[in-house]
Amino acid sequence: MARREKRPHAIDMYRAITRLRTEEECFAFFQDICSNKEMLAMEQRFRVAQMLEEGKTYLEIQEETGASTATISRVGKVLNEGTGVVADMLEQDFKQERDFGQTQGGTE
């Protein structure tokens, strides 16, 4: 299935997202434009991506998140064949956590 191209009228929404400054603003924005089910689905997919990057198995991910194997597989495909933005973001998060652990005297 081909990915959707950015439509001119949708660009306004993406611009609005880039203006969000805090986690609270971001949460409130998505809470206003998404249903609870949509929010939970996005949050679940992001957690699945984190766990895949951590090297967790499908079974471990399924048990912790409740995600179906189809969802886990779809997220894995995005990490491997997508635009790379989510994978880059997760790598940055991992690096920040590792660096923080090292500055705090951790053994990571």
C-alpha cells in the first residue's frame, strides 16, 4: 500500500504540531483532535517501537502492551522500511538515557 502524500490542507495541521512546546500542550492537542481509541493506538505503537528497538521478542511485547502480532509486525516494518524518523527518535532517546546513566555513575 502506497503511503499518503502530504495534502495542501493537511500541512496546516503538521505546522501546528511543530509549534507545540511542551508535553502538556502536545497531549492536549492530540486529546482535542483524536478519540481515546486513536490516542491509545498511537501510544501503543510507539511503545511497541521502543520495545522492538530494545530487542524484545514479539511475545514479550504482546504480553506487556496487548498489541496484536499484526501491529507488532507493522511497527517493525516501519522501523526497517519507513522514513527513519521514528527509529532516529528512538536512537536519540536511547543515547540520552545512556549518557544520563553514565553521568550519574551508572554502569550502562
